[in-house]
Amino acid sequence: MRFVVLAAIVPDNKEEEAIGIAKKAGAGGVTILHGKNIGLEEKKVFFGLTLEENVSVLLFILPQRLSMKILKAFRKELQLNNENNTNGIVFTFPLTHLSGMESKEVKLFEQEILEEL
């Protein structure tokens, strides 16, 4: 089975919603990192303080076949395909080596993929 990492970078206030979307579409566990977004446009300054947007980086390890389903769910539910998107970005990249994933989660993924076929 081939695995990919699906990374979703969403505003902090969309974190729980994004996790719910992924779980509903078949994702298992998630690793959450917190950071700040620096976009193309200059940030707003309020009384000399720069307002930065806090973001959550959600990392899901998924079977390659399941990743597109979850990516499409994010695109639809968070409305990521519009010109003024402020709800985040989602992308995948392949994993060439993997160690430490729970066998229970791997078996669950295998079962979900078999059910799709």
C-alpha cells in the first residue's frame, strides 16, 4: 500500500471543522502544528502592532487512494476553490518510507479501500 501525507494549512478558527471534514471522509489520526501565516500582502498594523494570522498545519498520513477523496472534501466543505479563499490550502506529497504507524490504523485503511472497490 502506498501512503501520502495530506497537509492542510487552515486558520486556527477552522481547525476543528477541518479535522471533522477529514475524519468524516475517512482520515485516521492527525498531527497538528501551530504557526503564523505570512502572505503576499502586507499585514495590518494596529497601534504599531502587526496583526498576523495564526494557522494550524494538519498532517494526515493516508493511503494514496484515500487522499484524493479527503482533498476533495476539504475543497468542497471549506470552499477552497474560490478567488478570495481565506480558509486555507491543502496539498499532498508522497511518502517513500514509513515506520511507526499503528497496525490498527493500517487495517482500518485496508478495510475502507476494499469497501470502496
